[in-house]
Amino acid sequence: MKLLVIEDNAAMQTTLQRSFERRGFKVVICDDGAKALGRWHAAVPDVVLLDLSMPGQDGLDVLAQARAEGLTTPVIIITARGTLGDKILGLNTGADDYLPKPFDLDELEARIRALVRRQGQASEGFRAAEAPSFCGLRADADSGAVYHHGQPLDLPPREAALLRALLVRPGQAVAKDRLFELVFADAADAQPDAIEVVAYRLRKRLAATGAKLVTLRGLGYLLQADD
């Protein structure tokens, strides 16, 4: 099971990472709210642990944007903001659970596993039907895998990440800098022009699918049916 921990406190990061890795989880850390969505798309976690007081972008804003982009990953807010009003706001913004700090790690693990069980039960039998599809292309929100008419596409990770981002709103342009953040969230030394190389390679791989990757100068990229 993979956790994405969006938390800027170094001591809390270390505690969560060490504890949950000992419990058999894979843990991905993000310490900057402005980079959180990119890391979210890249990591494809089973559960997100989200602090609210984050540098770069507030945790609630990250959550609202994630839900607007169609990310359905279960989210547990972990925060020192523990008033009833804070809890209601967090849950109404799209969180699945809310756990004020300080908390017991065993309780947190139990809440994580309960969320994953509910997510699996709710999506069983419906995941494929509800996943957005375009020209037979579909991205699985849970695994991150991309399919064409039900058959898995063998794509390198960055090309798959680019395609997943474009499938959220096919036919609508997505800015290059936003796509760069999503595709290269885990590469601090990458240059913005690197997204053009990934787009070039993905365009070639899509040639036989009925969809094409279109460049709109000054706007970004979009997916379009190949008429």
C-alpha cells in the first residue's frame, strides 16, 4: 500500500515514514503545497495524508484542486487545526477523514486501512465503467495504468503521466508548465523543455489509437480525436 504524506514538519515526516515503512507501507513525502498535486499525480497513492498548514499552497486549496481535477484518492487530513469548524470545512472540501494532531499511529493505520477497504468495495465492478474514456483510452485512477479498448498500453512512466493528465479533460488545452509539474514532480533537476520530449514520444505512441496529441502554441497540449 502506498501513502503520500503531504507534510512540511520534518519530525512528523520522519515519524510517519519510519513507522509506516515498518508496517509494510511505501511512503512518498512532499513538503511543499505548491508541488503536492504534481507529486500526487506521479505517485498514484492509495491514501493521502494531508497537513493543512503547508508552505507554497494551503492544504485545503490542494485538496479542492485535486478533487476538481478528478483525483478520487482517499484523503485523511492530519493537522493541528482541531476545531469542529475546521473539521467540517475539511470534510466539505473533499477529505474522507480528519484526525487532529497529536494522534496515535495505530489509530491512524486503522483509519487508513478502513478507507482502503471502503474504496475497494465502492469501486468493485464500477471502476472501469466510471473511468473517463477518450477514443478508447482510459486511465485507471487507482493503479495509474492506461488502457486502450481494455488492453494495457505499455508506456514509460513519464509518458503515462502525461497521458493521464491530458485524459482528465480531453479536448481542452493544458498548459505546458502545469504538465511539467505533473510529469516531472520527482525530478528536481529537470528543465521545463523536457516536457516537449515526452510529448513528442507520446505523440508517436498514440498514432494507432485514434487519438492525437496536439500542440497549441502559447497554450499547451490537448488530446483530440484523429479524424
